[in-house]
Amino acid sequence: MKIKIMAFREAYKLFVDAWGLYRKYSARRLDDAECEAMAQEADAINEKYQSDLAKDMLVSVIREVSKDARMKIKDTEE
């Protein structure tokens, strides 16, 4: 198994891209099209960096955004 070590600049760019994804889709309810768009953007970022760090960060961002979206749906139902 080949392990890819990222340079600091590349890791910084990954953090910026992951933050941009989080900022774009968090703090609001998402419809199906927006969820699909978020998944496609996450896939593109993952392909760009091709590292375990990228995969782990993007999974965490998607989980957090999904959790926020579920909480907002629950709040509107109450």
C-alpha cells in the first residue's frame, strides 16, 4: 500500500477547499439537487488530492453538513 504524504502547501489548499465546501453547504436546508451537487464537489476535491487526509476531511464535512441539515429539518417540524 502506497502512502502519499502531502506537502504543507498542498495540505493548506486541501483545508481551504474543504472549508469552502463546508461554508457553501452548511447552515441551511439542502434539497436533493444541492445534496448531489455537494457530493459531486466533494468527489472532485477528493480526485484533486487523492489522499487519505482528503477523504477523511471530506467525509467529516459531509457528515457535519448532513447533521446540520437534519437539525434544521427537525426544528422546522416542531
